[in-house]
Amino acid sequence: MTKELQMPRARGTVRTRLAVLGTSLAVMATAFAAAPAVADDVDAIYLGTRKGNVSLGMPEKWEYSDKQYRSLMMSNTRNHYFRVTYKGCQSWRVRIAAAHPRGGYTDDETTVAGCNKTAVVSIIGKMNANVTLGITLTVSGDTHSTSVKPIN
């Protein structure tokens, strides 16, 4: 090969390679990292998550988590995203309700059947309103509810 076509040899190739490898790992780590909680509701401010259990007198309990957001679209408004999980085998219904900022109440419900199932329900409520979470067994009609307080 002629001298013009040869690539010049870089000094400190080990340092250069380590820098490139470190940068590549940092880019991959951010690409595969879990998304922040704000990704659930882009037009709101994440306030936090309330977690708890609901029992109907059975050994297994329903576990819930309520992600709460302050809405940027409407004043005096809080968005609630509930995930309710039951590890047993039942047919059950989950219902949430809260006072609506423009008067009245808003609610959402869904029915789940099977083993190890999760239900997702969401509502918009007043900023300082409690949310009522109710669990009902569809076969027997047994019901239990709890009040979930807003995060300040």
C-alpha cells in the first residue's frame, strides 16, 4: 500500500476504545431503562402512588395501587389510575367513584374472571376528593369498599 492510503494510527487507542464502549453502554442503558411515571399521563403532574389491600374475609386479598396526577387541562382536577390485583381464582368486579370537579360523581368499573388477574380502571375527580374503591364477588354478591385519600 502507498503511504497516502494508510490510516494514521491513533495514539491512546485503548483509551479511545474504552470511551466509545462507555458511551455505547450509557446509550443502551437509557434506551432500555423503565419509562418514568409521567409517561402514563403526559398532560398532568405525577403526585405519587397510594397502595393498599382490600379483604372480603378470605385468605387472599385484593392489592391496589392508585397513581395520582394533577391535571394540567382542567383546574381542581386529579386523575386516578387504579391497578387492582387478585392472586386467587374468582370472578369479581372492581368499581371506583369520586366527586367530579364540575358536579356530580364519576365512576369506572370492570369485571374480571380467572386466576392471578389484574384490573385497570381510571377516573377524573376533584383535587381533594377521596376515591371509593369497591370489590364485589360476582357469584355471591359479597362487597367491600374502602376510601382512598388523595396524596397532598
